[in-house]
Amino acid sequence: MHTITIRKALRDDLENLLEFEQGIITAERPYDPTLKAENINYYDIEKMILAPHIEVVVAEINLEIIGSGYARIETAKPYFNHLNYAYLGFMYTKINHRGKGVNAKIIEALKEWCILQDVFELRLDVYNDNAPAIKAYEKAGFKKHLINMRMIV
């Protein structure tokens, strides 16, 4: 059994992270018919790595980058009893390392970073039909909160 380590992402990790982004998009295409068919990007990963309000992390085994995630501090709506929350995204684990607890370790590291920033609420979005992801997030302690509904006409 190899040890999974989590560390802050570096600019040198960009090539791997761009591959992970495409892996996320490929995995999400079946859940969202409104995604463009051509090559797309969700993130400006380099800017995210450098931003002070975003923590991008990678998971490694034996110096091989096998997963990623980020926490982005957002301003809460004025009617909430807290000023900020953290939005989690860019959650990816290489296929051959899934089921090893990589995602849980990434979430735990991001949670610790958020606590250091005095942020105590974490949010994320997941496609309703993505049962494996929902199960993983629930196992990590997330609970369903709102349902985002849409209609294509």
C-alpha cells in the first residue's frame, strides 16, 4: 500500500492538471447535453494556483500526481449568518487510483485549509445522475441541500 500525500499545486503541475480538467469534462458530458461538443475548459488553472483566495491541491503517490481539487472562498449572501463559504471543485482522481480514498484525502486537506481561513461551510455541485460522485461526497460528510432545476425549450 502506497501513501497518498496531498500538497499545494504548483505551476509545474499545470500539464497534469490540464489533463485532469479534460478528464472531468469527459466524465460530465453524459450528464449535460448543453456542453459544447468542441474542446472546452472550465477553469483558468494557472490563475487559480496563484490566487490567494483559492487553494488548489494535488494528490500524489510516489511523486505521481493522481488527483486534484480546489477550495475557492466566496462571499456569502447577506442573509446568511456567515460572511464566507468555500466552494469545492476540480475534484478528479485518475481512474486506476479510484476507490483508494484519494478524494476523501483531498477534501480533508481542503477542509483544513478552509478552517485556517476562518471559513466553516463547504459547498460543491454534482450532477444529479452522477450516483458514484454523490455517494463519495456523502461519505465525506456532505448533505444534499438544494436542487438546481432547469428546462431546455
